[in-house]
Amino acid sequence: MFSSLLSWWSPSPPSPTPTPEKYDPTNPKMNPLNPKGLKPCCACPATKSARDACFLEKGGEQGQCAEFVKKHVECMRSLGFEI
């Protein structure tokens, strides 16, 4: 009973402010560059396989595979992924 009386005199709680949604590159509504909603693991398969093959063949030395890494990063960024 007292809680209902107290609610008359106490100030109303502040209305919750809507929090903006976190950027999701797989959501086509948030990222028009990725209309298929590809996940990072499935995006850019050609550049990803070339990059991985270079690392396997060269033993993981990044200097020798820099061109493949650069192309893969460019492809991922073109789909709206933040790398």
C-alpha cells in the first residue's frame, strides 16, 4: 500500500535512452556492401586461399606473402569488414 502512495510523490524514473545497435558487417541492412550477409570466414574465398597457400609454402614469412595479405584485406574491406 505504501509503495503506491510513494509512487505519487516520487519522481518518475528516467526513460531509457535507446542504445544504438553495434555495427554488424554481416547484416545487409547495416552493411549494403555485403548484400548476401557473408560472414568473415566465408568472404573472399579466392584471396583467402591464395594467402593461406602462400603461408603454407613459404613457412609463414609475412614479407614474402605481403601482396596476398594486402589483396585479401582489400577484398574484406570492400565487403564492409573492419580489418
